[in-house]
Amino acid sequence: MRLLYLTLLLLIPFITNAQGLDLSITVLGDDEPIIGATIYIPILDNGTVTNIDGKATISNVTPGTYDLEISYIGYEGIDTTLIVATNNKTFIFYLNQGENELDEVVVKSTRSTRTIRNIPTRLEFIGGEELEEKAIMNAPNISMVLRESTGIQIQQTSLSSGNRSIRIQGLDGRYTQLLKDGFPLYGGFSGGLSIMQIPPLDLAQFEIIKGSSSTLYGGGAIAGLVNMVSKRPDKDPEVNILLSQTHTGGSTGNVFYSKRKEKIGFTLYGAAHYNSAYNPDDDNFTNIPFTKSFSLNPKIFYYPNDNSTIWLGVNATTDTREGGDISVVKNGIDAEHQYFENNNSNRISTQFAYESKLSNNQSIELKNSVGYFSRKISLPDYIFDGDEINSFTEFNYARNGKSMDWIVGANLYTNSFQENTDISPRDMNQTTVGVFVNNTTDLSDKLILESGFRTDYSENWGVFPLPRVSLLWKANNKFSTRIGGGLGYKIPDMFTEEAATLNFRSVLPISVDNLNAEKSFGINLDFNYRTAITDHLFFSINQLFYNTEISNALLLEASSPTTFSFSNAGDNIQSLGSETNIKLSYKDFRWFINYAYINAKLNYLPDNPQKPLTPKHNAGTVLMYENEDWRIGYEVYYTGKQNLSSGSQSTDYTTMGLLVQKHFEWGSPFVNFENFTDIRQNRYTPEVLGTVQNPVFPEIYAPTDGFVFTIGINIKPFGREECSDGCHAE
């Protein structure tokens, strides 16, 4: 390990001396940057693609005259002559839109072939470059990607095991649907560990829809959905190796490789993470558990013809977490030190998909996944042990016309949980069948309407009709607005955040006869404005307002001194708020500012208090500098005061982070200072009460691990951005 530290430290200050000039090329369309435009100089056999600001750099170009090719899907290409000199090495090009072609990255989660700018559904898109940045900041999992998105909170539910849940706009994690390549992930029993077991390195893009999306993917998407889209193989091989080490004892290795040759392609992803037990506040209890996890995800792709793709993937993950009294974790139980909390889980799942274009405007898709998940929670006097098997099957047909798109389909969800105990097992079995139709219509050049209807039948719970409608108005190339709303539902299960906090101890089983499904209504309105102030200065702002109400909310309450049971709330949960996102770009600098107001109220309580552990006010700012040699980012995040279940209120706090990364042709060493002001909950209130033998864990409202220093290296011996034919942007 010392050798790894020494090697990485020696690499960071190493700077190569480039020969020739570094050309800076910016590509714009409709007065805004074009992401992923291909730039190619044939005589040099050298090409690249533009970044999030529409910028690209070609290094080591000697002065002279060159032919230049610029292309992007949906825009008319440019073939021009470039005169390069020491005083002429910065260029700006404007592309004009082509006819009947795509003009941006196509998103997957809306089940449409339209682009972000032409979809009435409000969608947040995170591309490969930003995903890579978040991966080096937190290599083991995707929590960093989500935590730094406006209006999303990563709620830690256990000090000892580090379990976390995602909250969108203040609503519990069970109301968010997690997808990967359109397949539902980690429902039910596995929810508390889900985001901790998804490494980010094999992801091409992230898509987040906030607000009710049950019409698209069924129950569980009341707060929204997150769809992670994996990388696919290309004719040029891609290799990415990410190694990192934290001062808290965390070692992580990720490897991704992909290649396509004629009709066969494959991707292979593997990840391993080890973390020793860590206790920065000397209270004898772990703030980071001893952790060992491994993931392996191979996929094979078959292309029988130009219009069809068949792919099969297998995902296997094993995860061990041992927390509690740090003396027990390191040395075992003795007379004084006895408390431990161990989580052991194993997961294996398969994914199969057949995609085929029947004609230029018609396509079909058939997909299936089967997953097995086992989890065992062990405490000194208690064990919770269960296995879950779930499956998902879907068929859909899409037809895309000149001004109207249709998609119709049907799917089947099954879920079976079996508790491995002889004492009152809390087994659950659920089958849901759904049919759906979605239509997107261009009412005019500026007005687009999207409407959908879904009907689900869920065994034991009934029929759920789910309409949804959204409207997009594009006033001009700079200003647009969206309004949309829909209904949602959630079938009751016992795997709520409240039950997870209890490790499901003394929680009575779900009663079908005494409970109703949760139902929701949601609406959102957003305004989007973007403009080029100068040739180098770009400004954009997005303002969102939303309201979501949930009736029949599932509550966990004490039914006796020793047991807890579920019931439906007498009134609704309401989440009302707004989100503001501002971006300024100037040359190699990007400045992001965001603010979220979240007023999540429990209207079934007499005084309608704010939902516990939900800060009303959150704000953040990130300043990034990035060119062909460096990536430097500084971030500040503010978390407002939160109500606690005890009736008291937490303090507010501010965290800061700094990332420094040096780019070479073969890869990029980096250092990351996360929460370098060392904000920890124990600086305000204790994280553990009671005695060493019988600890009591208060609610977690602030970071518990404090400052984390990471050093690592992202190795790319070759990849799509260095391909010989000018590159291909998916």
C-alpha cells in the first residue's frame, strides 16, 4: 500500500512538455454549446469530441493549413480549412440544424427516441464526463452523483453499517424507482443497501425524472425515477482502470473493458472495495464499518443485422459490513465489549434484451430480468435473515411519426420474499401486471404534448389507473417551459426506512386485510433559459416548482410495548417546494449554483410539522476549471436545520470539497479532499447514547465520517476519444 501512495504522489506533479500548439475549438448550435460533436483533422489522423461546454482541444499541432471536419447528429456538418498559427489557435464554429434528425443526446428513461429539448417530461441528464468526475470523488458507489444533484438527499439510516437511502424532494427512498438500462433494480428488501452497491465506472449517462413517473414504469416511482444507462461496446476498444485509496482505510479498484468486432461485442466490468473499520471521534463505535465488496458484470452483445441487437448480462455482487463497537470488530467479543451489527448480502441477476427496428419509424423491444438477493443482519441478540427473488418482463412497440410518437406495451413484475426463521416468518409474494400507452405529439413548432395512461393490476391490492400529461412550450431557442403531472401508487411492504432503522426487529408482518395501497398525485412546473452572452460566456438557469401529495401513507407505529405494526395515515404527506439551478461557463471555467426549498409536511399529525430529517433549505455551489491538462473543482454545500422525531431541531452546517486531477494521454492521477472542514454530527450532538453494552443510536442528520482524503489514478490506455477515425459519439 505504501508503494501505491508513493507512486501516485510522484505522478501528480509530473508534467509533460507538449510539442506544437494546443488548438481550442468551441462548437455551438442555437447559441449554446453542443456536447459530443466530432472534430477531426484528416491529415493528422487526429480527432476528439466536445465536452459539456462544447469545447475540445487537439494537442501538438504545428503551425500550418489543415482541412477540418466537424459533425454532430441532427446538425449540418462543416468541412473547412483551418489556418493555425501561434496567434491563431482558438476557434469557434456554429452548426445549423439539419432536417428530421436528432439534435441532442437521446434519453432512455422516457421510452422515447426524442431528445431532451423535445421531451415535455422534465428530465435531468448527467453525461459521461460528469459521471467520471463523481466516480473519482467516490469510486465505490453512485451516492456522490445523487447527493450533489439539487433536491436529492442521501439519508444515512445506520451508523454501524452505513446503510443509506435516496430521498427525492423530501420523500422516502421507497418512493423512488431505481433503474439500470430500463430494468428495475433492488426493490423491497434490498432498498437500504441499493445505492451503496452500484459502482459508477461502467455508466454512460444518468437520467433523473422528478415527480410521479408510475405511468412509465409502474408502482414505486411516486417521487421520481433514476435510470442509469450502461456503456455499450464500440468498434474501438475502451479500457478504464480506476484505483483509489482513502486515509480512512478504503481501497477501491474498478476495471471496465469493451470491444465490438462485426456481429459480436462485449463489456466487462469488475469492482472491489475494502475499508477497515474507522472511528474518527473516539466514541468506540464505527463511523465507517469494516467493508469488503466485490462486483462482476459481464455482458455480451449480438448484432444479427444492422437493425437488431440481442444482449445478455449477468451481475453478481457480494458485500460484507461489520460495524458497532470497534473493539468487537477488530478483536471480537469480550466481557466489556459486546455490541456488533453485521450485514452480509449476496446478489445475482440476469438481464436479457432483444431490440429490433422493423422499419425506419417502427421498433419492438423484449426484455427480461431475474434477480436473487439474500441478506443477513446479525446483532448480539437478534438475527434477521431473508431471501428475495424478483423478475421483470416487458414487451413494447414504438412508432415514430413526423409529428406524433406512440409507444404501447405490457409488463409483468413478480417479487417473492422468504424469511429464514421458524418463528412467525414474514413472507411476502407479489405479482403485478401492467399495460401502458404513451403519446407525444407536436401540436406546433413550439408546442409539444405528451400524454400517457397505464393500468396495473396487483394481486391482493386491486387495479390502479394511472394517467399522466406534460406540455412543453419552446418560446424560442433560449426560453422554454414545461408543466406536467400524474398519479402514482405504491404497494405496501415492510421494508421502510423506519423498519430498517429497527433492523426489522419486532416489526409485525404486512396485513393485506387492514391496509390500503399508497396513492399519489404530483405536478411540476419549470422554466428554462439559456443564452450565449459572448462567444466565450454562457449562462443558463432552470427554475422548478413542484407539489406531491401521498394519501394512505404507510406508517410504522408501536402497537404494544414490544411490537410495531403498519397502518395507513389518516391524512396525506405533502412535499411542496422549488429548485433553482444556475450555470455560468467562461472558457475553461464552469460555475454551478443551486438551491432547493423542500417543505415536506406530515398532515396526518395535529400540528403538521415538517417531515423529520428533511432540511427545508439546501444550497450548493461548484467552481470547475478544466482543460486538456487539469481538472480542478471546489465545492461548497449548505444543509439547513432539520426537525428530529424527538421534537427538537438539528443545527445547520456547511461542507466543502476540493478535487485536483492531472490529465496525461494514458490517464489521470488525482487527489480529492471531501468535507475538508471535517463536519461531523458528533461535533453538535452525540452519535451514540447509552452504554457500551447497550448503545442507543440517535437519528443521523449530518455526516458521520468527517473529512476523507482520497488519492488515486484513472488509467485510460486507449478509448473512444482517441480513436483513429475521428471518434464516434453515441
